[in-house]
Amino acid sequence: MATNQIGPVARAWYRWKALRLPWRKRFLVGYDLQGNTYWEFRLTRGAESNERWRRIVKYPRSTHYSSVKVSPQWHQWLRHTREDPPSIEEQHSDVLRRVRMQKLAAEADARWEAKPRVMDAPQTAPAPLLSPAKASPLQQDARSSEQTDMGPKKTREEAEKKDDPWAKAKARAPGETWQPTSWSPTAAKKR
């Protein structure tokens, strides 16, 4: 989104065109960061004062039709949902807000990608956050007690696997050895 810098001559010209002189048919209301100008005029001369003014946008001649970009604030003004046109400061702050939002969205995406997936295979061992030398003594005591408790648990699990009475039943279930085959239909009966 390239912003066109408006020079002092163009700025003076815009101020002159923005004056609401009685002989003018259309008045400049403002411009945006892309160089588009926004105008307001009445459809008929001498119409009632409560008639709604028509609002249009004019873009630079060098801009291709497909390259014309109108900001949401100016769209609101063009469609009469916004009474006052947006200021240049408001347009600059909106650009900064969009850049900040894109940056925060990229950071959130990176955090989301860094989280482990449920569908992914579990890793062998998660990396420790602190090195053992930096860990507190309480954490080291907890680790040593966990390691001593792990020994009897492993032997119990191995013994349970050997004495499991359901292991034979699981192996002999009718669905355990079944494999799908290709379909071979029989001939239809005559009627």
C-alpha cells in the first residue's frame, strides 16, 4: 500500500477546491493516502436544502480501474453511513492498526504452530526446560523419588501381562483374524 505524498501546491489547490463558494457545482471533501479525492455535490441546482448530497470518488488518471482501493472509512462516508469524512490522521492510525494487527496475528499463528498436535505421534521425551544443574533441590528430590517408584511399577506391569487371562480370549476372538476379500456375487435366481 504505497501512500502518495501530497506536495504544498497540491495541498493549496485542494484547500481552494474545498471552499464552498456559491458558484461551484461540486466541492472537495477530502483525500486519502492513495491519492483518491472525494467530492460532494447536489444533483440539481436550487434544490431544497434538505436534499441529500451526492458523494463520489475520483482517482488519479494513472491508476488502473482494478487498482482503485477505497478504505472502509471512505466507503462509509460515500454511502452516507458516516456523516463526517475521515481525517488524514485517522487514516494513518488505521494503517498503523492494520500493520499491528497483522503482526499480532502472525505471532499468534507462530504460537499456535509451536503447540504439539493431538494427531501427531508423541515424541520420545520432551526436552527439559531447565538443565539439571539449574533445577531447584526440591525438583531434584521429586525426580529421584519418581525414579525409585518406577522400578516396582515396571515389574508389576510385566507380571500382569504374563498372567492376563483375557489375552488368550482376545487372540481367539472371531473378528481378530478376519480380513476383507473382494466381492464375488452369485448368479441371480430365475423367477
